[in-house]
Amino acid sequence: MFMRWNPEQICCPRLSAYGINAAESAALRMAPPAPGRNGHRIDALLPSIVITLPRPFLAFLALVFLLPVSALALTPTVTTNPATGVTDIAAVLNGSVSPNGTSVSLYFEYGTTASYGYTATANPSSVSSSNPTTITGTPSGLQPNTTYHYRLTAWDSSGSYYYGNDVTFTTGAPATPPTLGTLSAFSISSTQATVQINSVNSGSSTATVIFDYGLTTAYGASAIFSTTISTNTTFYSPYVSLAGLSPNSTYHYRVRAINGQGTTTSGDASFSTLPPPIITTTAATAVSDLKATVNGTANGTTVQV
């Protein structure tokens, strides 16, 4: 009688089906492969029974029972999930990580190809829990009507990197006007001042920044910031210097940022110029045949030349 092991089975064949009792089963022994057979066999004491085990199954048994536990340690599992909140210039990147007992640091890679080229901070930026953890990130500088690739990336203290799958999203048509920060004025004198806004984001297309100013909220004069701001770019502290102002006067000013999707106007702000200096000339002193000291005052302060 001959029986060959079926590799698709996950348990040993029942020898009782062939008349082998428990004692006889215990007496089975390993023997070299039969000529022309790819495997080892177990010969029963009864020479009519031969069970052939394929080499892959024996290799599997060696892997499970002979390797140390450390050799079976799991690596972190990193997954990139679909983006959410996608608009013309914004999106939320999503992913998850299962460190499997390893502490990892995380970030997102993104760009217009699968070579990426840009990174976004992950939140949280590191994970040591053994449980799956949701990760999010916010890319900057996205352009309208553009397809982006991204993936979640993890690395551990040994310098090993683990990459999530590549995922894509496409931004929408231009729809966002500029956004503005807060106004301020400095370097104020009797006839000059500098006004600025702490930030301007251009929105869905390039933006021009204009400062309006005047003695009333009707303004009446304007000064254009010298730099055009690129699409979806935040420019910090654009400013203009104003000259020819009236002394001892209150000026109102505001900012307008204009792009292809609309105009955003700030609220009104104001500053006051200083009074004109009071200058007097007094008599010269220490006069000799070749020199003299010229005296005067400016706003009550003595000046000598």
C-alpha cells in the first residue's frame, strides 16, 4: 500500500484509516527518500506502509520549530490612505502605521510624480504603540487642477525605512481669493511712515498687494507692493514706505490683495505723524578771527556746530 502526502493539507493523514493503531503509529521512523521520489518517507514497521513528505513541508517545519523567536520579529506596517478635504489648493493626507513593537518616526512625501520631492509633517510625527495609529498631514503649496502622488514613510532608530503605498488625488479648479494677516505701522516721523501687513496668501492665482492711505477712510492715495506673489504662496511682511505726509496728522490705511478669483480687503488701521520740529537759531559763540561756534535748538534740545 502507498500513500503520498498532499501539500494542500495542513494536518497529517489519519493513519488509523490504514489499520495503524496508536502504538504502531508511534513506531514510525524517518527514512531516506525512495529512488525517484522528491521527499523523505516514513516507513512503518509494517513494510507495506510508506508516507512521503515533500521537502517544502519539511522546510516549513524547520522554520517554525528551529529558528529563534527573534528571527520571526515583525517589521512596522505602513499604509497610505485616500486624501480627504481636497479643494483647489488644499488637502489632508491620511495614512496609518502599526509599529509592531518598534518606535518609528513619520512623515509624508508628496509631489506631481511618484518621485515625490516634497515632504509634509505627519501628525503624530512618531509612534511607539503596538496598535494601528491614524496619521494625517497637510501639504503646502498645492496648485489648482493638478494631480499629486503621496505616501506615508516611517523610519526607525536603526535607519531602516518603511514605505506606504502610493496614492493620488487631484485638486479642483481655481476658486480661492487671497487671505490677509494684520496691519502695522513703524518708522513714523513728521513726514514719513512705513506700513505693512504681516502676511498675505495669494490664493488660487498670483496676487498683487496694494496699500491705500489718506487723511480719511476714503483714503485717496495708493502704493503698490513691489513683488507679485505666486499662486498659493504666503508672503510675510510685505510693506511700503510713505513720504510727503503732513506733520502732526492722523492717517488711515488698509490693504487690498487682488488675484484672478477676487479681491480681499483688510480692515482700516491708522497712525499719527509727529509734530514738525521747532528750530531756533541763537547767537554764535567762541568767535575768533578764523572760527566760531554756531548755536541753536531743535525741539528744545541745544545743537552746536
